[in-house]
Amino acid sequence: MDKQKTVSVEILKENGYTEYPEKNSELGNRFFQKKFTDETGVRYFINCKFCPFSNNKGQLRFWDFSMQIDTENGSVNIETIQWFNQDGIYSQRTIKDVEYYFQRMWIANRSPYYEKYKSKEVKA
């Protein structure tokens, strides 16, 4: 059985990621972002960068995911490294694996919301 791609531009878009232009980046050539919300507000964002390059083994494709959370000690960047080499063909990890991992990090660190929605006053 052939292993399939688990990440691509199409898979990202199907999972709610939006492509956006990035400036001043030497490593990636395409960038995506997804916002995670609930009834209270915006929890966090997950960013993804596509990093293709060539070496003596041929064309390599990496997809790196990251998020920034606030902790009691300050802001922290969390990034996946080599989770999705060659479009995820080797690892067979999925977008849902990444999203679940980052959700656990946000909860475990008791990170505050990126933005809370304004509460609506209840009139009697």
C-alpha cells in the first residue's frame, strides 16, 4: 500500500487554513494560518510554512507548524520540526494530529485567550 500525502495546500485549505503573504522570510515560500475560537473568544492561531529546497538527494518538502502562547514567564513559540517531511508521506501525521497537540499545549500552559469577545449585558 502506497503512503499518501497528509499535508498539501489543498489539505490545509480543506481544514480551514488561509494562505497569507509573508514578508522577510528566508526559509518558507508559502504561509498559512488558522484561527481557533470558541464562545469566549479567540484562543490562538496556528501558522504553517512550506519550505521546499533542493540538495544532492533531490527536491525536499517540509511543512512546519507553529504557535505562540503566553505563559506566566512570557511568550513562547512552539514549532513542529520534521513532522511533515516530504508532505507527510514518511510520518503519516495529519493536520488533526498537529491541531490536537497545539490545543493540549494551550490548555496545559493555561494560556490566556488571544482576544476575548465583549460580553453582552443581559437586560432584565
